[in-house]
Amino acid sequence: MAAVVYWRDSWDLALKEAREQNRPLVLEFYLEGCPHCLRLHQETHADEKVAAALNTRFVPVRLEGRSHMDLVKKFNVPGAPTTIIFSSDGTELHRFAGFLPPVQYLQELEKYG
């Protein structure tokens, strides 16, 4: 059975939560119908270690890009999937694009949380 990430669906509420809990945020932009986005979600996010890291050390937010064009433009997101890691105050720390398998995804997360 796949692990579950408790994704938030509101940037503003997630940022508020991150500030209150002093935890970094992981913001994932995806597009419906994007094969790399689907693979990232089904393989990497469903990995037990990835899900545990996202749920316990970060405030995870996953947003569909077309539905959140204001944030896509604000954060200058060139494509999907794009993962951006922010400090608890909303300062961008790091970003990576495309599909990463679980081991590599975890390596990126471990640098910041």
C-alpha cells in the first residue's frame, strides 16, 4: 500500500502553518495530464520514506499550475513538475524540476529539513 502525503491545497494557509510550527515548506506544482507529474506523485510521493519526511519535517503543499497562475508567475515556475523548498518565513531556499526517484528526492529534502 502506498504511503500518503498530507498535502495542503492553500499556499496562504500552508505558509501560516509553517510560520506557526517553524517548519519549512515544500511547494509542488503539477499539471493535470502531465506524465512526469503523475509519475512523481505515484512513485516518489507514495514512497514511505518520502511521505514520512514530507509529513513530519515540512508543510507540504501541492497545487495544480493552471489553477494557480498567480503563484506560478510569482515564483517564476517554468514548467511542471517543479518543487520549491521554502523556509518557514516564505524565503525560497531551493528548487528542482522534473521527476526524481525517491532516493534523489529525499536527498534534496534532507538538505533543508
